[in-house]
Amino acid sequence: MDLATARSPVPAKRPRGRPRKTLGERDDGNRRRALIVGAAKLFRRKGFAATSTRDIAAAAGMQSGSPFYHFKSKQALLYAVMDEGMRSAMERQGQALQQAARETLDAAGQLRVLVRNHFEVLLGAGSDFIPVMLYEARSITPRQRASLAALQSAYEAPWEPVLQALRTAGRLKAEVKLARLLIFGALNWSAQWFDNRKGATLDELTEAALGLFIGESP
């Protein structure tokens, strides 16, 4: 080995995994998130058509043209509200079901977990996206609606075996598919009337819903 070879620097090892985001990239991510959260609140309160990009920028503490740096249009931002909200709901439901599996709950206990988590998605912090998704679907494209429908189906899929087990045990009287549609219709409508300053707690809502859906234990 000659001297030149001996003195050549050893190449630095490449870090594993994804490269770290720069400060600017992290800031962009935070700004994008702020736009989605602010837009969701405005779309829910004022409606999509009545909300301007100026309103959205102001809610996020940005200049009026800033939203277009992150989204091509107000309609693209509306879709992002729905899409990211649905993905967040799926993640939260998955975590709730993992906890239920560790506790080896029966079917009624699993339904309680699913209903309680869904009330949290509907009525808890950051819950604006579901009402927006329910009432502003006409403002997105057919392809976007199809994409959201696929996410919704994935979200509802874990409910099927739970409802089927309750049906087999005689606790659920309706056919499973119709029961699922009726259950989600009833739960989702609570976003229209529930007031946490005047109404019941989410735990009390959960018990009331279970009483309607499967009644008392035989």
C-alpha cells in the first residue's frame, strides 16, 4: 500500500433511514398543517363557498397568497382537509383497537371501544373534518370522492366482524350491513346537535348509543 493510499480519507458513513428535514422543510410542514386546521374550522363554520383564501390565510397567520404555495387551489385544500382527517381517524381507531386486543375484550366491549373512539373523532379536539366531509363532498371531484370512499370503507371495515359476532350471539337484531349504515348515520349526526357545554359526556353518549344498538346483556 503506497503513502497516497494510506492517507486517503475514509468515506463518511451514510446515515440510515430518511434524511433529516431541514428547518425550512419542517416549517413548511407546520404551515401546511396550520392551513388545514384553520381551513377545516372555517369550512365547518362558514361553508366552503363562503370561505375565502384570505380568510384561511388569516386564520393561519399568513399573507393572503400564502395558501397557494402549499395548495394549488381552495378546492385542493378542501380535499386535503377531508383526506388527512380521514387518515388521522384511521390511525386513532387502529390504536384504540390495539389496546382493545391487549385487554381481550368481548364483542360488546370492542363495540364500546369503537363507538367511544368514533365520538372522539366526531366531537373531540380537531373534529371539524367529518362535518366538512359530510356536507361539502359536492365541492370535490368524483375521483377525490372515490378516494375518500375507499378510506371510509377501510375505516368501517373493522366494525364488520364485531357486529357479526354480536349478531351471532343474538345481541344485534338487524342484518350487519344495514346495522353498520344505521349506526354510522346515528353517530355522525351527533356532530350537528352535540354541545359539550350543555350535553352529556362522551362516555355517557357511548353508553346511550350502546343501549340503542345492542341493549342490555342477556
